[in-house]
Amino acid sequence: MLLGHFALGVAALFAGAAFYVNFAEQPARLAIDDRAALRQWQRSYERAALMQASLAMAGFLLGLAAWWWEGRDLRLLAGAIAIVAPWPYTLLVIKPVNDRLNATPPERAGSESRSLIERWGRLHAGRTALGALATAIFFWATVS
């Protein structure tokens, strides 16, 4: 069950990073002025997107490999699907907000950009939930 444990670890890293964004970074971002908040979001998103996308793909591949080579336990397959689900969720639901925020120059920040950042935070909570779900499923699969 080594691959399943690795998948669990990667899913937990993904969920932890997403949780950190929602419960530490986002409130701190919203406590600063509009221009600084937008600039901070843009710089943070640039780095975080690469990290979280990589973790989601690694978790998916590890979960899929664990399912294939470690007994075809459907819980491992479900965990793999849950950890990669943030990709389509991001592309279909969050990307329009991301694009608008990235297209806004910091000097044009204002109530609209702040509203978009707030909306982005609410949408990002879905990524956090999917990461937590994947972690729980992988945990269930590896402890029983």
C-alpha cells in the first residue's frame, strides 16, 4: 500500500495548502488596501497555481497507480478522482475570476477588484473541500 500512502500524503499537502490560503492568506489579503490586495493576489496566485496543480496531478497519478497495482480498491480510484477534480473545477468555475483579476492592473484596483478577490476566496473554498475529501478517502483506503 506504499503508493496509497504516498497519494494520501500528497492529498494532505494539497488540502493543507488550500486550507492555508482560505484561512490565513485570504483574510490577511482582505485586510489591506485594494491595490496591495490585488498585487498580492496576483503574485500569490502565480506561484500557488503551479504548486497546487502539480500536487493535484501527482496525487491523481499516485492514486491511480495505487488503485491499479495495489488491489483495485475503488476507494483509491475515488481518491484519485477527488484530488484531480480541482483541475476542471478551476478551469470551469474559478478561471473566469482569475482571468479578470490577472487582467486588472494594480493601479486600477478598487471595489470591483476587491469584490472579485472576495468571490475568488469563496470559490477557492471548493478546492479546499475537494482536497479534504480526497485526503479522507485516501486515509480510509489506507487504514482499512
